[in-house]
Amino acid sequence: MKKIEFTMDTSASPERLWHCMTEQQLFRIWNEGFHPGAYFEGEWREGGLLRFLIQDKGGTEVRIHRCVPGRMLHMEHVAVIDPQGGRDIESVEAREWIGTLEDQDIEVTESGCRLRIRMELPEAYAPTFEKSWRESLQELKSLAESES
């Protein structure tokens, strides 16, 4: 497993940043860096399951271990979702991916807040996620700092 980490400073409030991260339409915009058309199913709540999906391509399912709106989101990837919506925990790909950890922490700064993303993921996925997070965080910052 490889650890990757990113930070993003924004002039937005933690509440505004959280809203942009978790509201479906805004999520779809800032997640373009991962994949056009990405969306989620489920609730952003501690103990819950959340699916990150791409239409007709599948995605991943996470269990939320810690969720404090505007402060933190700690998740563990627990399954791969196949293109038909089935839950895969047995394939080689699923066994490699299951156990991937993802923490998103927001801290207040003098000028707004800082988002820190930490992932522990299979080495083979690291380059893709490094590129995707860089692109997506730029878009998230822009959304969070916009007036709407």
C-alpha cells in the first residue's frame, strides 16, 4: 500500500467547503477530475455506506468510519461495484482495492480553511489518484470560493 497526501487552502468557510464536497450537483462538478459523470449514492453519515459511481461503469463502496460535517470524513473502501450495480468483494481487483483508506480533514485557518486528503491505497492506483486529486481539488477550491 502507498500513502498519498494533498492539501488545499481556501478562503471558504468549512461549512461552505463541506457543502461543495457533499451536495450531489456540486460533487458531480468537482469530481470531473476523477471521471466525467461521477456521482454518489447514500448518505454522508458515520457508520453508513456510500457508493461512488460512474454511469454504466461501476465504482466503489465505502464505509464511513468518522463523519463530522465541516470537519472530517474518514472512510474505508469495502467493495468494488460492477457495471450492473453488483457488489464485488471476491475478484482480484476487489481484493486489491478493499481496505483502501481515505481521510478528508478540514481545519480552520486565518483566511478560511484547509482540506487535507490522505489515502492509503494499492501502489498500482497511486498515479491515477494523484493526478485525479490534483485536478479535482482545483475545481473544488473554485466552487467553494464562488458566491453561489
